[in-house]
Amino acid sequence: MTALYEITGQLKELALLQETADEDMAVAIRDTLQGIEAEFNDKALAVSHVILNFDADVAALDKEIDRLQERKRLVTNRQREIKEYLRENMEAAGMTKISCPLFTITLAKGRESVVVDDENSIPDELMKVRTEISPDKTAISAKIKAGEEVPGARLERGQSSIRIK
């Protein structure tokens, strides 16, 4: 079976021949084109089936990812609960270190952290200022589409895409 890119090449060649062909040759080329276009359509349908199979695979993978993420969340929560259980009991028992041949468990002091109770009471010199300036692409697009020139910007069409419905 001929590959899709080979069929495309044949169509291009015949289209070039058709431009310079006499009337009898044009009829023969037209008939040949119809046959090659039918083969192209068959090949495109086969490729579309492969694409649709990938869609099913992607959906199944997404479902499996969701299932595994939920499983990870549950295991992580259980781990955190058990660690907290151990920490509370070590603190209650006054134990700071437990050693065994495979590992050592240490009850470490918590880190100091700043707690802000009233943000408005903090002096200005201790405040961070964030300013974000970025192009408004929606407004720029509207101006360019309205025929106005916007320095430093232009509209660009993205790559064509395939839709299978």
C-alpha cells in the first residue's frame, strides 16, 4: 500500500502536469487524479482511525492518572497522620531520639516562622511591592483587526490543525 506522503507527491505532480497538458492529456490526468484522490481519501480515513484510537488511549491514561493521583493523595495523608501520631507520642513521652540498626528517629525542634496578625500595622519599609505589567493581547488583537497599527506587535496565524468529529 502506498504511503500518504507518496500519494501527496503524486497529486502535486499531476496538478503540475495538468497546467501544461493538452485536452486529451488533461482528460487522462483528470481520471488519474480521481483515482489517486480516492486512494488518498482511503489512506486519510485509515490515519484518522489511528488518531481516534490514540484519543481512546489518552482518555484511558487520563483516567488512570486521576486514579493514581487519588491513591497518592490517600497514601500521603496516611503517612502524614502516622508521622503526626509518632511526633505527638514522642513529645508526650519526652523522647527526642530512638535508634535502631536500620535508621534513627529524631524529634527535631520546629523552625521559627513569622506570623503576621495585622498586615496594616506592619511598617512600609517591611512590605514587599509587586507590580506586574504585561501586554493586553486581547486589546492588541482588537486594534490590529480594526486596521490600526500597534508598534511592537503583529497578528500571526498558528499552525493548521486536524479535527475529527
